[in-house]
Amino acid sequence: MAAFCAQARTMTLAQCQQTALENNETMTVSANKLLQAKLDVENAVLERERNTRLMTIEVNSNIRNVVDSRRMIETAELGVEQADENLKVMRSLFDNGMATLTDLLDAQSQWHSARSNLIEARMQFKSYETDYLRSVGKLRTESK
């Protein structure tokens, strides 16, 4: 501070001290701004890492959902095959008087349920497939 005041011969001691304090405050404010900027960058890096982890979790979850829903379709297709066969047998038995109308109606009801399950499984697969494609950025949207 003395060197600064020696250069400013026209200033009083109080003016020199005031100028030195103002310069020190300016340096402190600049240092604080620099520190805040560094903290902002560090926070942005941490946020990016967090978002990357969350996206990875989402993609993995969507992959599992697609695989599981594909298995559900396979199971539902097997259920439809079994319901088809059961309905054929019940129709034959009913036509030959060996099964009641209730038995035939139950077989038809099971066939409808199996078909409904298959449709639901296919719809769920498409929904999960869409979620997966969206999460990996491959969902194509058509603009008009």
C-alpha cells in the first residue's frame, strides 16, 4: 500500500488507504466470481454424470421390458394354440353328444380370453418397444 501511495503524490493518506481497500474489494469480488464459476462447472459435470447414469438405467429397464413382453407374446401364442385345440375337441364332442353346451361355451370363452391376452401382449410389446426407441433416440417422428 505504501508503494501505491508513494506513486500517487497528490493523494492524502486517507485517500490512498481508501483506494487500496477498494482495489482489495474488487480483487475479492473477482476471486469470488471465479470460484463460483468453477463450482458451476463442477456442478454441471456432476449433473451430466448423474443424467448419464439415469439414462443408462432407463435404457436397461426398457430393454428388460421389451424382452419380457416378447416372452409374454410367446406365452400368449401358446395359450391361443391350446385354446384352439381345446375348442376343436369340445366342438367335436358336442357335435357327437358327448359334451354339454356349457362345456362348449366354456371352451369358446377360454378361446376368446386367449385371443384377448395375445392382443394385449402385442400392444404391451409395442408400447415397451416405443419406450425403448425413445430412450435410445431412435424414435422416428413424422412431421407434416
